[in-house]
Amino acid sequence: MLLWELRGPYTIREECIFMLMGRGVADALTEEMFAAPTHKEAADDIEGRYG
């Protein structure tokens, strides 16, 4: 999970959570999430098909 804290340094984690409109859509190891996403919504966003 990528975790941003406003009062301190950025921390990068091994896990990633993809959220869409306030709900958790997918979670996986960061490397797996970006290399081969298993959820359609996450894959669409990672590959630039949203927006």
C-alpha cells in the first residue's frame, strides 16, 4: 500500500490498494498489481482507460 502522511515522510509499502469512488476495488502486492492486475477496474486505470 502506498501511504502518504501529511506531517512526515512518504512511506512505500509492499502492498497496494486500488480505490474507486471511495470503495476498495482491488488489493495485492504492489509489483503484482502493476504487472498483472486481476480486477478490471484496476487494470483499466493502470492502463490509462479511465478519465
